[in-house]
Amino acid sequence: MLAVATLSSLAAPAHADHEQLPAGRTLVSYVVTSGDTASGLAVRFHAWTAEIVSHNHLDGAGGLRVGERIEIPVVKAGSGTGGDQGGKDRTTKMWQHPDRDREKVRRVIAGAARNHGVDPQLALAISWQESGWQMGVVSGAHAIGAMQVLPSTARWMEHYAGRPLDLRKLGDNAQAGVLLLRVLARHTHRRTHKIGAYYQGLGAVQRHGLYEETKTYVANVEAIKRRLEDGRSPS
């Protein structure tokens, strides 16, 4: 089950050291799940790997235990963001699209992803591959909007959202796509299959593996994600 991040008012880890954090941090409580790493959480939550390790008194390798509650010192907007790329922390800036409409799509999708514990850069990479961050796109299969969600999929995601979703509204479209990614993560153990299932369908991936065209889709999404993580244009 995917862990859910909550505000730091929840129970904190016993050995967390609140006094050594620099200014410009917001503590977020997080329960470790299988596959989590300190560097991966740093990228997902816009934090510094070294601060996650030191704040939670992790071992030198940043080892995490499934079920353990830790606190993530998230860098506030305007303070710079941190991640771990190739083993080195570095300050990055999220690339902004010069087109105001596309930039709005980028911000809304990234926000929805953070709210639901999904990697924002992955959600953004999929949206760019699907629609180029454009809401006015409807595919021949009737997938709608920036996240290219089918109406039938939206009805499925309404069970997780707890309310109706209107795919022609940017916020609902982003939420539907992000929730789908979260659900797929629960049913697939490989990131390539999670990305591929967004395109090919979960059942088809489970039965047949990735089709050749799906492998190309996955490679494109991962390339876009790497560019975004580097603070570069997605194309």
C-alpha cells in the first residue's frame, strides 16, 4: 500500500533532531514503504538527501526500514529544491514553460502529484508525452485533457477521489491522472511497468508484458523525466 505523507504534527520519529535544520524547511511525516530510498524521497518531496539522513539519524548509507515513520525536511518554495542525482546533492530549479497556459498545467499537475504522494516529475513527464501539457486535447480513443484520461478511467478514479471528476477541468484532470499513477504503483513492482500501464492498460501489461510501442513510450517518458529533474525543458 502506498504511504501517505501528512503534516509533521503527527507522531515524529523518536530520534529526529529538530534543532539542526536550516531555515526554509517544512517537516513532513512519512511512513517508509518498500523500495523507498533517502535519495528517491529527496527528489519526490524536494528535499536534501543529507538532511533526510541527518535529521532522522539514519546510517551512513541512508538505510530505511519499511513501516518506519520519518520526517522529511521539505524545502519551501523560494528556498531552492534539493535532490540526489548521480549520488550528489545539488540545487535545482523546476523548469517553467514560457506559455502561460502550459505553465499553469505544469503547476497544477505538480501540485496534485505532491498532494497524493506521486513523483511530480513522473506525472509531468507523462503529461508532456501525452498532451504537451495542453488541456484542449482529445484523442481518437476519447482520452481527455492534459493527462489524457478516459472517461471510464475517471469513473474508476472517482472511487479514490471520493467525489465526481470532470475531466474538462484542469484540477480534476490532474487529480484523475495522478490517482491512476498511484493505483498503478500498487499493482506493479517495476517503474517501467507502471509507466507502461498508463499507456497500455494494467491488465494488458500483466497478461502480456510491455508491447514494443509501449517500450518506446516508456523510454520517452523516462527521458522527459530526466530532463525535468535537471531543470531543463521537457523537449
